[in-house]
Amino acid sequence: MQVRKKSQIKTSSEGVGRRVPITKTNKLMKEIKNIVRSRAQESSSAVEKLYITMRHLFNRGFYKPMGVSGDTLREALLSLRPEIYGTIAEEKIELNGLLYVIERLPIGIEECRFINLTSDEGYSKSHFTAIVPPKRKRNCYRIDDEQMNVEITRGRSDIYDILTHLTFIFIESHKIKHNVLIDETGEVTRDWSKLEQAVLAGKKLNLVEREKTLSHTANILGRTFAEVTDIYDSFGTAEKPDRFLHVIYWLGKLALEEAMGGPKRTVTFSPILRERLGHHIHGEIWATNIKQVLKENDLINRPIHIISANMHSVMNSLFATHVHKAKFKDKSDFALFEELSKSGAHDLRNKVEDFAKQHGMISLPDASGTNIDVQIFDTAKIDWNKSAFPGAKIEAGNQPVIIVMDYAFGEQAYETIDELLKPFKESPDKRTFLNVVSVSIMGKAGILEGGKGDIMIPSAHINEGTGDNYPFENELTAEMFEGNDIPVYAGPMVTVLGTSLQNKDLLKFFHDSTWGVIGLEMEGAYYQKAVQSASKIRKSINPDVKVRYAYYASDNPLETGSTLASGGLGTTGVKPTYLITIKILEQIFNL
């Protein structure tokens, strides 16, 4: 008779002592499954809590990020532990995440105790100089030594983005404070005194001085000397090469003052911003300007194709190969596009832009506050033999008009497209409906299977948190992109509240569950919501309007070292950008 060990006898409420063999593998798999599932649920709850709390604080009008009113935001972010913020929940300071955030906030914000979020309230007409963060289009104004005003003209997503970033840097600032404060009397470590001495000296440090200061800073941050040296130059600017030290010092200084009973940092929302937000004020001005230009140029009754992309790929795809055919005759089109994408290629780009303006392109730099520039292409003025599409099949007298709009930001996508698709109100008694034939969206997104530069073709957009979903018939298919040495993935994509609010557990749930999500981005569901309401309910555009969505991968948040904080795409994104653009144009030109 075989005797089982006690540990091998499983009991249950249905029958005590019922013998079920348990293997180590089964037990381990069950435990892992439970942990992952509960962690994903915890993360989903944290995202929802962040979303609700930020809206509550906005309605309240102000809050103190490191005070009682900021507790919920801090706790939710620490619970979520987004991939982009790396070691936010650990004692050591997160360097890549800090760089990512600092590049999206105005220079000098680390010095400010008061941060005021405003609408467009006339500061551009004052003596204040606009400060525009290098990686995020938003106008900011330094009011005095203690206050920074940040203009919010791109909707609620802009507020979620800023508040999340501010919460992160304030959490990091208190970690710095914790590492340098010795006791309650305010005594600080020698490392902090040396950092303060170097920063307040106000001069450019030579190599010896810089490395001495970096040695002290590494101790403060809980990082190695090599780690701080590697990231040092990424923070620097031409005017402030030692900005890294400056940022660390001021974050720590304000946190130390708070800890010693000084005034707490405060975020406020201006009354005008609270009154205007959600009413499409900037989007309506933006859309009306476009329609006015269409009317003035006798284009408003022509077939219209809207493309959301950057301000170079459509123009270059049409004209660059002709303009630079002599100089790049032995190179591929993609090699030319790579040259045009380099930071120093101003002359090459200007030649293409000048040629485009002579052949039907109208440039509309933004004047509405949306920060979305626009180009309008009148294809009737294009000499197709001087373009990259000599075989374009365009019906005479019915040539399409292409409206290219720069990338929207989150919820702003709904505001802008919703307004653009409305009829043009020429007078109180006259409305002109736009003949919108197609809406095409080309953008960057995070990928959940694959790597940077891969292409994603969505079949539906799912709104994170609500489960709202928008299936559609995509005119672009994965098969169209095969044979170009770029992996292509097709399936649903999730529209997230913010790319900085994602962690592996939540994303793995979207990818591995029956949702089968292939990637994440911030605008898709909002674009589709606007297109569906205009075409299916309001009947302001053709109910059979064609839609095209395609994204190229800027990062893979499921891979360590491949998140957005790990750096940009460089030239990796050039080929997929232009490949998607060309496929969109081929369909518009009936090729």
C-alpha cells in the first residue's frame, strides 16, 4: 500500500481528505497566475484612481503635491510603478525617468515653488518670454523666482501628463532630501554641502571640478559614478552644460525646505482654464481657420482627405525625390528621407518646402493655441511628372485636397477632428458641408510584441479604463506592408490615458488576455469617436468615409531598456514613417 505524504493530500470544502496529486510545477504556475492577475488588477485600479483624483484636484482649483491633498496621487503612482519611471518605488533616484520628464517640462521648473496651469490668457503679448520644453509643445512663462505658468491648450490629456510628471519629480525630490538630511535640526551630509557649493558658484565647471561634484552627487542619488557620468550630458544645454547638477540641487533644496517647516510647493489651476476646458475653444478656432483658407482658395467643395501625421512626411513623399534627384540619384528614396530627417539638413528641407509651395501646398502655422500646424495640398496644382507619383489617377475637375495636421495630444484628437468635420458656418444662414472622403492617422505607438520601428495596423481601438471600444474597417492591411524588411502586426490597440502611466502587468494583461492588444497609443479612440459621430450620427460627412490607421513602434514597454525613457528612435523610425505615408497617398491617388 502506497502512503502519501500529508503535503500531497489536498482538502476542500466539498470533501475533507480528497486526494489530488499536486506537482511543484502546478503549484508554482497557480501562484504565478494569481500574482500576475492581482497585480494587473491593482494597476488598473491605480490608473482609475489617478484619473479620478486629477479631475477632482482640477475642479478644486489647487493642491499641494507633497501635502495631504497630494497623498492619493502619490500613493496611486507608487502603486502603479509605471515602467517609464523605473525605480520610483526604490530608495535610489531614477535617472532615465527624470531625464524623460525634465525634457517635457519647462527649463527652470525645478526652482519653482508655485506652478500655475493656465489657459491661453494673453501672456504671449507680454514681456514674458515663452519657454517651450524640448520634447513637448507647450508655452510656459517664468513669472518670478518662485512661479512658473504652464499654458494648457491641448485638453485634459495635457493636464494628466503634467500632473503625473510633477508627482514623479516631487517624489524623487523627497528621496534626495531623505538621503541628505541627517537630523531634524537641518544638518545635512557633506556630499550635499559640496553639491550646493558647486551649483551656487554659478560658473562652468572644468573636468576636475565636475568629476569631484559628480562623485558627491552619485552618493546623494544612490547611483554609481559611472551612471551619473553617462547621463550627465543628456541633461545639459548650450547655455547650461551643468544643468544636471542644477536640477538635482533645486529638487533637493525645495524638499529640504518643506521638511524643515517651510512653505510647500503648490499647483494651481487658473479660473479661466477651469471655465474653458472641455468647450473646444481652441479646437473651434483651429478648425475655422482651416475652413476659411479652404473657402478663400476655392477648395471647400472639393473631395477632402485628412491625414494626421508630422509636417514633413507627406510633403517629402510627394516632392523630395524630384527636388533632390540629381544629388541622390544613386541612392534609394529612404536614404534621401533619412538625410532630410537629420537635424542639420535645413537647406535640403527648405528646398523641398519651397518647391511644394510653388506646386499647391499652403502652410498654416498654428495661431489658435492648439500647437497643431497644418498643410493643405491642392493636387490640381501638382505637376505629377515632377512628383513621386507620376501614375496618379486623378479625375480632372475633381482633384482631391489633402489636409495634413500635426499630431494631436490625447483627448485633443477628439476636439480637433470633431470641429474640423463640422460644416463651415459662413454666415448665420449659410452652412457648407465638407466632402470628406477619408481620414488617415499615422503615428507613433508602443508595441507589445516586436521592437522599435515595427509597424502596427489596428482593427479596433479600446479605451483604457472604460472598456469603450471602436471597431472599424481599416483600409490599410498588414499584407500591404509585407516585403519591406519591417515586421508588421495587426490587431486591436489600446488608447491609454498617458504613456507614462503604463506598467508591465497591465500591458501583459491587455496583450495576453482575450483583448489581444498589439500596442498602445494615446489618440486612436478619440479620432474614431469623432469620425463615427460625424459620419453615423450627425451626418455632417459621408457615412461611408474611409478610415486608415497605422502606427510605427517608438518603444516596447514590456522590454527592459526599450521604454520611451531609454531614448528616441533616431533614424529607425524614418523608413516606417515614410512607408506608411506612401501607402496612404497611393490609396488617395488610386494607385
